[in-house]
Amino acid sequence: MDLDNDPTKLIEIVEIGKQLLMTRGTLTTFSIANDVAKYFAIVPALFMLSIPELAALNLMGLHSPESAILSAVIFNAIIIPILIPLALKGVQYKPIGASALLRRNLLIYGIGGVIAPFVGIKLIDLVVGLFF
């Protein structure tokens, strides 16, 4: 680390560290929320033939178990490249309180991570369902 006799660079280094930490946290939050939503989309569709009571949990009304799995795989293949620019650019650091920052990130990335798979998988299932 070269400070060039400028101790204010320490502040920049701390901000970059915080930005990296925030980016990792937001991507993790989105990923966990995304996985939970995908499981709620796929599991009822998988078992509704063998356990008919689970059909009530098929909130998305997916076409079939096969189309549900294929739609989830296609959604994963689409969402991962979309997240790469966010991972490379990072989340902008704003000097606000930790609780406000957590609330903001949970609203954006947590709720977004739950809603995106439901919408994405349903739209993909509508197209995939035409072939099953």
C-alpha cells in the first residue's frame, strides 16, 4: 500500500473496503432470497402429482413439473449474467447508518430477489408450457 505521504488515502481505502463488503452482502441477500423463491416455485410443482395436497401451494400455476424445472434452470441461466455487472461495479457506498443501510438493501435486493424469480419463472413457464 502506497500512501504517497497522504494520510487521507486511508479514508479512501476504508470506503473501498466498505463498498466491497456491501456488494458482497447485497449479492448474498439477493441470492438467498432468489433461491427461497425458486424453491417455493418448484417444490409444489414437483410433488403435486405424487402428493395432491401440495397442489394448493402451486401459487404460480406452473404448467407441469417438467416445465417448472426447465423454467427455473433457464431463469438461473439468465439471472446470473445479469448480476455480473453489479458484482463488478459494486454497490455505491453512502455514509448512512448501518440500520438504514440494511433496511435499504433488504428492500431493494431482498424483496427484489423474491419477486424476480416468481415473475421470471412464470413468464418463462408460459413459453416453455407451449412445448410440453
